[in-house]
Amino acid sequence: MSKRPVLKRSRQTKIVATLGPATESEEVIRRLFEAGVDVFRLNFSHGTQEDHGKRLRILRALEEEYQRPIAVMADLQGPKLRLGTFENGPVRLKIGQKFRLDSDPTPGDSSRVYLPHPEVMEVLTPGTVLLLDDGKVRLRVEENGDGWASAVVEAGAQLSDRKGLNVPNALLRLSPLTEKDRADLAYALDIGVDWIALSFVQRPEDVAEARKLIAGRAHIIVKMEKPSAIDHLVELVELTDAVMVARGDLGVEMATEEVPSIQKQIVRRCRMAGKPVIVATQMLESMISAPTPTRAEASDVATAVFDGADAVMLSAETASGQYPVEAVEMMDRIAARVERDPLYRAIMDAQHPEPENTAADAITAAARQVAHTIGAAAIATYTTSGSTTLRAARERPEVPILCLTSELKTARRMQLCWGVHAVQTPEISSLQEMVNKACRTAYRDGLAQEGQRLVITAGVPFGTPGNTNVLRIAWVEA
């Protein structure tokens, strides 16, 4: 095996990058990893299963070479609502005209179109708003009957075959898992992804359905992209393992001016619950075709970091853009710069969640305070399931969090979490062995220098998930 230097990130906020046609070679994926990517996203809305399997094999080879766990997310497509076709090509709709949606599969024209989704048809009532083609066309239903609805055009544009359809204020009787999603899910689990991102989640039952199918083989990310999901925010955060703020779809389904506030609400709720949260969509959009972002985009990334998000995500910027590595480097620089700002630390310190009435929470909160008081170099956590490390990340300490675990799958999953440097290590059997291992690893990986101190938390007896009950201070020796 090649000997590589440990890649120690200069920031606590993690970077998620999407792989695609622009980033499918081993060389480019390696450059993305070295530039700062912590979690790689496989977007099952595009490409074949074989494409994604090839990319995952490259990632696992890099993981072995660098001896650093890499997290891989499979993002499922979810149900896509689309219109039918038009007989003579694209049509142009005018504001104020009538437009009919019906269950007749005949190709449409400028007066009507086929709506191949009975689940949508059954919720259409007078006043229902429909958004077509990512909101470029807006309809409001005036009348409806069995298998048809007549609407008035409130915003018009050209409309072509099979454009997307959104129904912002309706709860549709649709599972978030289509037949394609179920096949993709089975494949993703078989090849060993670490996270499954669920699209089109509307209610808590959707998460329960997915969790039953996943059966503990991966952790779940709920994508917040529907107003109905926001209505169930508290329950969904409780049920999931992590959350993605999918701002693109939220911006279609909700008023644009609502999205920034909703983003902050979701991030805050996740932080209080100790669940990782990703801010996604159009973060450095202009870098799809330009070598530098706009100042507004840089500010957008910075805002997510200031809010305390665990991760920020690149989509088309790395999947199909012309400057994928530069986009990662830019996001890395922005996050690192924000985290050096005194205001960032003031915000983090002002937003510590109240610890729950448990020994584990009390010890984890104390570890952050002790690390600050003694000027420790890092906080080390021993964990089996990851719960000890998640508690430490929830505190947003001033220093990195060294996650030591015997479970490779836990080390990989922890790569999504704020501030965590995850390392797989053999099982330990004694408290002194734990202290020695933490000090040696922190020194080896550049988290601490000789003569500095570590604050160490763990659960005794070892190997008992969720049982954090020990806090130690140790000196690092070379």
C-alpha cells in the first residue's frame, strides 16, 4: 500500500460533492478528495447503476490508499411528476387563458395536456396552484371534475413535452420510493454506500417505510424540499439520521423570500437535536461555467457556515461543471476563512444546546468546557455507534474532534459531521490503552503536538453504544 500523508482539513465544516460526467475518472476524483471533499454524492437521478458502482470502487481504492475513511451518499431520485406530450411541439401559454389538464393520453395542444398522475388529479380543487417547468408556468385551478381540471394561466411561458409539475400546497398520496428508487436502493446498499438521501419526503411515515427497507445497512438523510415536510419538521428530524436543505426544490414549492428563513429554522432544529445538516443547491452555481463564483454565492456559502451547518454541498458544479476541482477549493477557502472569524466563534458559543438530563450529555458538555479552559488541542471520542461523537459535534467546540472507532462504517458516516476527524482503530480493552491510542493518533494525524493536552470521552465498559461516562485529560507525547 502506498504511504500517503494524512489529509487533515483546515476547517470544521464538511464539503459534499456530487460525482458525474465531469468527475468520473480516477484522476479527477482523487483531485477532488485532495482538494477537500469529505462526502461524495452519487445522484441516482442521472447515470446508470454501473456508472455509480464504478465511481464507488474508485473511492474505496482511494480510501485504502490514503487510510482515511470516505463517506458515500446515494441520493435517490424519488417520484417525478411530469406532464404528457404536445402534438405539434412546444406551446406558448398566455396569462389569463384557460388551460385544461386531464386523464386523456392523447398528445396535447395550447388548450390542454395529459396529466398522467391520478394521485395529483385527486387533490386538484378550485384554488389549487400548479407550477410547471420549475415554476416558469403558474396555473390556478378554477373547476374540476372526474379526471379533469380547468385552470387559468397566472404566469405564462413556453411549455414542451414532459415538463415537471409541482403542487406546492397539497399532500400527495405518493410514496417517496418509486420502483426505480427501490431498485436503486437495493443496488446502493449492495455496493456499500454509507448514507441514503430520500427525495420527496412529505411526512414521518415516508421515513419509516425507507428505514424498514434499509434495515440498518446505511443511515438516512431526509431532503427537505416539500412544504409538507416543513410542516412535519420536528418529527422528521427526530426520525432521520441527517437532513439536507434542498433549497432548489423548496424555492419552487415555496415563496422565494421564505427559503432563507426556512433554511435557518432547519439548521437550528438539527443543531439542537444533534443531527447532521447539509445546506445544498446552487451554492456556487456560476462555477459550472466560470472559474470563480459571484460575491453573492461566496456570501451564501459563508452564511451556511455561520449558521453552523455540518456540511455544504456542490451539485452540478462538480457533476457536470467545467471547474469541479476549483469549486471544491473555493468552498474550502470560504469555509476556512469564516471559521477564523471571531464572529463565527461568538455565534457558535452563543448557540450551545441545553444538555439533556443524562450522564452522557453532561460529560460531553463538560468536555467542551474543559477543552476551552485548559487550551486542549482536540477532543477525542471513543465510539461504536457514533453517538458519543455526535454529542461532541453538537457542542461545536473550539477544537477538532478525533473520532476513534473499531467500526469502519461508523468512521465513514462520521465524515459528514461537523469538526470530526474519524479514524478506524482496533478494539481496545482498558482505559490506559484508550488514552495511549488517542494521544498517539492525535499526534500522528497532526491534531496535537507533543506537550499539548487532549480531552478524552468514552463509554465504559467499552463497546456499549450510547454509554458515554468517562472524561480524561491526557498529555500528548511523541
